[in-house]
Amino acid sequence: MLFFILIAAVSSRLVAVVELCRHGARSPGAFWPWDAGRWPEGVGELLPEGMRQHYLIGTVLRSRYIQTQQLMMPFYFQPEIYVFSSDYNRTIMSAQSQIQGLYPNGTGPNLRSTAMKTTAIPPINVTNLNGVITNLNMSALPGNLQVIPIHTDQIVRQYALNPSSSCNYYKYLINQKSMMTSQLNDIYNKHNDTINAVMEVLNCTRNYAEQNMQSISDSVTSNVYMGYSLPSQFTPEIVADMEELAYELKSFLEFQPDFFSRLAGTPFMNQVVSNLLLSNNSQITQKFFLYSAHDTDISFILAFLQLNFSQPPPFASTIFFELYQYGLDYYVNVKYNDVLQIIPTCGGYNCSFTTFIKYVQFRNIPDFMTVCNTPTYQMNQTQNLRAEKKSFDLPGDGDSADLKWYFWVSFGAYLAFLVLVIGATGMMCCKKNPKLQTPAESMVTIKGDLTRN
């Protein structure tokens, strides 16, 4: 199998790439007694170490996508790349850091003429203006630094990158799970040593330790990453068990059963398919799409794709969706932290683009926006719970008749979308100067649904 992958890789042309990443190393999301004086950046802020992580990712991407595969030009060319971020300092700064690796110092622009040295000045007094001009010479910015726009489009940010706060139905389901005390107690009881250690350190009740376990573990994770000392009760074994407990709680509340991850992952995976389709059909000029987000985003996309999400994604984790052309065919490679993944139904690492689209459409929640905006008083009604099963079988597997309609609705929607794309492409070919869409304008599924509500 590896032989055929290598043959395809050598003979293929990279068409487009979508990257989803978690921000780099950050300070804890809440401070506990052992955090005192350690985090001048503030709560939940990107650390210099996190900047370094994403800068290094950028250097890898420059080598891979610019120098080797020549997907993009060696200098920033606005039509080729689009960068999104959730609206948090740590994700925006992570995206900035990664871009500095992709377009390092020396690749930025120069002034267009020497006359502009004394013309390109602001309408305010600049201290030591002549010295600044001399140091800059023809560089627009020091060291020919390249800056690029990072978008925090509301639609992308809310539904694709932060569904837990924007989808009312998803929030409702998480709240319902949080009240399942019996199941939660089963989880806690497997980690009594860790809970006892927290109770001893904080001199608190068991209930308080349980309710704050995810926050405590988050703080411990940041401290361990930075090599800081912790209370003696937090041995390496306790720390490992604490992380396992916190992630088990998160998985139970947010990713299980399967319907949860499908609901949370639908808008982003719609966007991935849209980016790849429209880029391949030359309806948009962008070839590289970066989405800077959080560990939760990484986890529910892994769960959506039915990949292994049993371990929490480390700082600066990445998922790449690479679209290749091989002769007349197209295939997708999916990489999690640079390891190729096998998507169910694909039969190997090189997933036919058509099969990939069908799989995503099959896993999608049809009419996502309607489901998300279901009024609270209707949330217990049967029609909203049809797909809430612990497993999601492929059509024809077993006797899951109640789920088969989801497949045909999704597949029908995919065919309709494909017809529209082909029709639009034909019309564009007939025009002298076609108007290319921006990625924000191409959010067919999400933006279309929003206009209907």
C-alpha cells in the first residue's frame, strides 16, 4: 500500500489545502494557588513557546507547499491564501506566528520607488524620522516583514469554529448530559486517587473537586508543559490520570454519542468541502485555507470523521485536508499531526474526492441551522432526536432504517450542490471577466441556511 501511495504522491499535483489547527501553548484558562506569579500574560493567553510552535509549523509548510510542491508563490500573493481565526487572542496570535514561518522576514514588500521614502509618511510628527527612513531603506517594514489579514468572520467563527456557544440545540444537549449524575459518577469513581489528591491540595469537598476538575487539569497541563513545579501530591501518575479524567469528562459531555460530534462538526466539514470544491473548480482563487481554533475543534472533527479522538490534542495540533489531482482523478489526504489517516469507506490513505464528499454529506446533519435554532420548548420532541444514536451505520448495514433517510437527503443535497457548481462553472466560462468569490462568500451551506432563518 505504501508503494502505491508513494507513486501517487510523485505523480500527483497538489490542488488545494485546508488546515485546522489548535493554538500553541498558553497560560491556564483559570488560575489556581500554584499559578501565582507565573503568568504575566494573563489568563488563557498565548505564550512565547506557543508562538515558536506555530512559527515552526509555518517553516514546514513553506518547505512543503511553496518550495517542494509549489502550491503557492514564494512571496505573499493575496488571492492564494485565506486565514480565519476564532476571536481569541491566542488563536489570532497563533495564526500570525504560523504565517511568519510561511512568509519569513525578507519576503515582505519594498516601496515602489526611492521617492516614496520621503512620501510614505503619516500625517503626524515621527521622532527621528530620518533615522527610521535610513534604517528601513526600501523595506516597507523592518526586515522586509510580511503581514497578512486574519479574518474573524462572524459566520465562520460562530458555527464552524465555536458550535458549543452558537448552536442552541448543541448547548441544550451538553446541558442535559451534565445532569446525568449516575454516568458522571461512574467516570469520577474510576479516578478516586486523583480526586483525593485535589481535595488534599485545595482543602475542598469532593463535589468541588469534581466540578472544577477540567479547569484544574487545564492549569496543571500548562504548568507541566512549562516545567513548573506542582504540589507534591500531583505526582506524574496523578497528573496523567487527571488529564485522562478531564478529557473523559469532555468527551462524555461534548462528543458522545456520535450525533454530538456530527452536529458540532457539520458546519466546519461543509466549509472544508466547499473550499476544496470551489478552489478545484476555479470559482475562488485561494489554494490554502488556515483555520486557527481550539482543542475542542480538533477533537470533534476527528470524531466527525470517525478517527481516533481518545487522547486530548496537544498544543499546536493540526489537521490537514490536501486535495490532489492524479491524471483525471482527484483524491484527498487527511493528516492529523502529520500522520496520514484512513477515512471510513475510503479504503486507503488516498481517498477519492467523490467518496470523501459523499462521506462528509452522509455524516452531516441535514438542515443544520434549523436544528440549531430549535426553540427550547420543542427540544424534547421526537423529530429532533431521530439521529441521536450511539453509532451511525452506513446505509444497508444492519437494520438502521431510521437513519437511512439522512443519507438520501444528504446525498440528494450533494448532487444538487454539484449541479449548481457545474452550472455556475459553465456560466463563468462564458463570461469575459468572471467575478471570483471570496471564501467568506462561498459558505454555501451555512450562509444559505442563515438567510432562510
